[in-house]
Amino acid sequence: MVTNHQILFNKDTPTGLPQPGITTKPGSSEIDLDNVALNGGVLTRNIAVSLDPTMRNRMKGDIGYFAPPYQVGKPVTAIGIGEVIRSEVDTFVPGDIAYAWSIGIEEYTIHPVAATATFRKLDQNHLSNGLSITTYLGAAGMAGMTAYMSLKEIVGDLKPGNKMFVSGAAGAVGQLVVQLCHQAGVKVIASAGSDEKCEFVKSLGADETINYKTHDLKTKLKAFAAETGIHYYFDNVGGDQLEAYISNAARYGIIVACGYISGYNVDKPEDVVYPKNLFNIVTKELKYQGFLVTSFIPKWIGKFMQEVPQMLAEGKIKNREDVTFGVYGAEDAFLRLFTGDNNGKVAVLIDTERAERWNLGKQIQNSNVWK
Amino acid sequence: MVTNHQILFNKDTPTGLPQPGITTKPGSSEIDLDNVALNGGVLTRNIAVSLDPTMRNRMKGDIGYFAPPYQVGKPVTAIGIGEVIRSEVDTFVPGDIAYAWSIGIEEYTIHPVAATATFRKLDQNHLSNGLSITTYLGAAGMAGMTAYMSLKEIVGDLKPGNKMFVSGAAGAVGQLVVQLCHQAGVKVIASAGSDEKCEFVKSLGADETINYKTHDLKTKLKAFAAETGIHYYFDNVGGDQLEAYISNAARYGIIVACGYISGYNVDKPEDVVYPKNLFNIVTKELKYQGFLVTSFIPKWIGKFMQEVPQMLAEGKIKNREDVTFGVYGAEDAFLRLFTGDNNGKVAVLIDTERAERWNLGKQIQNSNVWK
């Protein structure tokens, strides 16, 4: 028997920030790795998990969210990477490194057979190119896919000279959107929550930045829009920033609706800010389209895995990670996503020894440069 | 010299209903038809004009609307049809029937040369197929193009068995959307403002109707959505109905954003209702797209003019018109658009004698069936 340290969901928190120790709490259980029943599934030793804003919506009970609510007393689940240590499915054998859409924030997880259908194997090409394992949860993982695939599907060809507004630009997805747009010759204005983050985003290629806590959002966007208007908006936050974009949109502007983080942690539901200028959707002929990256993966995963990890390994795309060590650090790390104290993609490294096999030390050092 | 009876714009009315005699007023001027200077343009004797909700937004001063605000003391302009009586452009000669995007609500209009670029000629095929001239302002005109082209462009192929919600379904555009969807095998739920209008919409093929003044919108939409959700929404009104659709949308639902009439006549700007569930745009992967029909005309006008007037002439598509006789009736007719006292497409017939050449009498009779 070994101890399986876990972060357990403890209490539905419909409004306000999630509270470590109340919304979630540290816990543990005993597990017999050799004999525990798998019922046809797979047992993983977990290496790392990704913490994403979208998880906040699963802490609100059954609100009709597309992903099921967390269950009190069970581990919080997240996107993660684990090493298969026992398997009763044909597709995975012990030693395989599996990228899973739902893994517990814990050291070991038993996956029912149905869940293994969403596993993807990381192969030696990916594990030996110098990228850290956490990068496969961020820029080379869901965050990267989100940025890359949604631009491909919803915007299509990014036209050089066109203008893009990216909100939440220092976050996991935003930082990649800034770079992909900049590389395509698109002029970028990007918002973030501190001067230091704005500086980081500028180093990635943003032409202008907005510290939304201290700058006048509307004035800055209006000046950037100038005569042409702003052609694209990559929306991670909704609320005031969405409204300000709509007011400064070019005709035929496109809004890639990725998230609505401004509404996730309000004290009262009526505090969520919604735009009051939707009639401009009609008059400017805007397209406002939401997406979940899972819808685009079948079409784009091949191209993504060929291109993006390589670009990251060569330094053509940078990524900033906020890595926490150990299961029990996950509660504070999750909170940082919403207070804005995170620096880039938030991940939790559960198994440092395994992670270091893939050159993680170097990457973590890089990551710390930004802290 | 003859008298040119006109409806003049009289006073910006930013909020509330437009007021006949205050927002607009009857007027007249003298015009010498043979000698008035055209400065390179065209003089028309006007036959009929279309009254559209979108005109309301040009009565609010300069609000950044895509069409310029009306000028106090000048005739209110609208989409209309006139007979050219003098021309200094090469493309039109006296006797031509011109469909114009902007014509005064008056008996005679002098069009500057630039304005004639948007004229379209109605040919003998169209004028001899039994359709009334007002139909070329409605089902065979902008309203028809709006319904037909926006479905083609934004929805694409209507899938038989899918579900559509149409708001403002008894209006000029809505009644055609209902029929085009029904004919494509789409199940339609349609909203209108009276039981009589609901009955009319049902006769056009709607499977379910909602009298939004007396029925519970949310309950009806939810029942219609059932397990599948509602795949499409043709939005003429915005506000509560838009919010209710979003709550009952199928995954990948499409919103064709045609108008926002619920917001045009509020007493105070803060009375406009905006949906408070935009996060579902993300989670349901909805596409919410606005359009102005002018953007689609170059691509679709040929196909439209081949198909739709013929379908109307053969009775395969029905249209209900609310025709007022004489320039001075336009003020009340315009108001009816917003009180809901109109019955279908609102048009004003200015020149009955010319209109009757094209069999208008029969059509007006048909139209009156619905009154």
C-alpha cells in the first residue's frame, strides 16, 4: 500500500473566488498499486496536471456546464499527463506516457475504460526534443491547441496588416495568440493585469499593450482602431473588454470567444458584466463565435503536433510557465489563475523524478526567468 | 410647377416611439418637373416606398449608425421604386422603373448621380408576372433578399429535421424565413405579437408559435428544444428572445442576427435588454453573426431574382403586405411597425395609377385578406 496524496473537492462555491481549504482541501487515500481492481481500465502514476480557468465553472454545482460538476469528496480532475503503470486495455501498456483529458489532481488515478478513449500517447519524438513535460500541458498541449486551432477555424487566414485585440494576453492561451498573430504580420494590441505582464507580452511581439487595471481601456482601443477599426478579437475575458472591442470593431470583425473569465468569480451572479452594444453585431456585421478546442482536434491535431512542439523547441515560439511542485501546491496555484498572480501557463508537477527525465530542469529554469 | 407632397424629418427622437407630427411632419414643396436642375442626376416620380424598422435608428441623431441620420427639414428617405421621368445619366432613360436604396417619402425625388449607382432596373419579366409593385419592396425586394441571402450565407445548408426559432415571424422578413425553413424540412417555432399573427405564421408552415405578449417564452422554447436543442435562431428582435434562444440552443447553434427591434424604441437607453448568458456562446460553441443584406447582394442577386419572384407569382411562397395609400399615410404606417399593429410587410403606395398597371389591385386584395 502507498499513500495517494490528493486535492479533494470539498464544497460547491457558486460565487466569489475559490477558497483553498474550503472549496477544495488536501486529502489522501491508500492504494495497493499491484492489486487494486482496474475493471478493464488503466492505472497511471501522474506526472503533471494543467490548471485552467474553465475548471472554476465545475465548482458551481450543476449549472448546465458542458463538463460535469466536481463531486464533493472526490479528487478535482484536470487535464494531465501520467505514466501507465498497469493496463487492462489493448491500446496502452506500462511505460506509455498518456496525455489525458481528465486526470485526478493526485499521485495515482484509476481510469475507467471509457476514459482511456480520450488518451493520447506522447511518443519519443516529443519526449526527446527538449520540451518540458509541462509544456505538453500548455503551449504544446491544450492551451497551444486552443490558440492555434481556433485561429485556423474561426478567423481562417490572418491578413497581414490587419489588427487584433487579445485579452488575457499573458495567460496560457493569450501569449500564443499574440505570437501567432505577430508572426503572421497582424498588428496586435494586448491586455494584461500588470505592467510587468504587459512588458512580457510586448516581448512576444505585441505592438501595444493595455494594463486593464490602470489604463483607460476604451481610449487605448480607440486609438489603436484609428480609421480602420480592429479586425479581430481573441476574447478570454468577456465583460467590459468585449464591449470595448465591439465599439471599436472593424466591419466584418471576428470575435473568437474562448472564455469569459471576468464572470467566473463574481460575488453575485448579477455582478457579471455583459456588453450593452450587441446591436453593433448587426450593424458592423460581426461574427462572434464560441468554441471548445475538442471540436477542432480531430481536424487539426496532426498539423499541430508536427508544427508547434518543433517551433517551441527551436525557440520560435516562447512560452511562460508557472509551475508548482507537488500535489498540495495545486490549491494556491489554482487561486493564482484568478487573482492574476500567476505568470503564464499554470501547471502542477506531481512527479519531479519522472519529469526530469525529459529535461525539465532546464525548462523550469527558463520558466523562472519570468517569475 | 406641381406640388410635391412629402414626409419631412422634424426632430431627433432618440428614445421612445417615433411621434407623427413631432418626429416627422407632412410637408410639401413646389417643383418644376421640366426644368428643375438635375446636376447630372435623375428625377423620379415615386411609385412606392418600403418602411423598415431599421429607419428608426436614423432618427436618433449621429449615433454612429451605418446609415446616416436623417436631416431635420429634409424628406425622410427609404427604399423605394420610382419611374424615371428625366435622366442625365447613361444607364437610365425616362420610363425605366428603378429600385432605389434611398428615395424620399415624397412624390418626386431628384437623385444625385452618385445615388443612381445603387439603382436597379425592374424589367418586363418582373413587371408582368402578376406581382404587385409593393411586393418588389418586400418579399421580392429587400425583405426577401434579407431572408434568402442571410440563410444561404450564415446558415448554409438547412438540414431537414433541424429546429429553427424565428422571432418577429409575422414581419416582412420573418414570414419568409418561416416558409424557406419549412420548405427545407426544418421544424419551426415562431414568435409574434398577437394570436391572429401566430395563426397566420402557422398557416405559413410554423410547427409551433409563441405569442410573446401572452405566452411563456422560456417554457415554450424549452419544450420545443426538447432533447436536441434548437439549431438555428433568426433574430429580428434581440433582448429576452435572444437570451431565451441562447439558453435553449443546440451545440453549434447559429444565430442569424438581423435586427434588434426590442431596443429601438425604449424610453431610456438603459431599458434595452441584453442577454445575460453570453458565456453559453463559448460553452455551446454558438456562432452569432450579424449582417446587412447589401453585403450579400452582389453574390446572390442573380439567383434570388431568378427564383423568388417566380415562387411568389406561383404562390409557392406567400407574402402578407400592409399597404398604405398616399404619402401622408406614411407616418402612421411607420408607427405601426413598432406598436405591432402592422400586418406583414409595411409599404406606402404613392402613385396608385402607375402601380395599377402592374396588376396591383389583385395583390392589394390578397393583402387585405390578412388585415
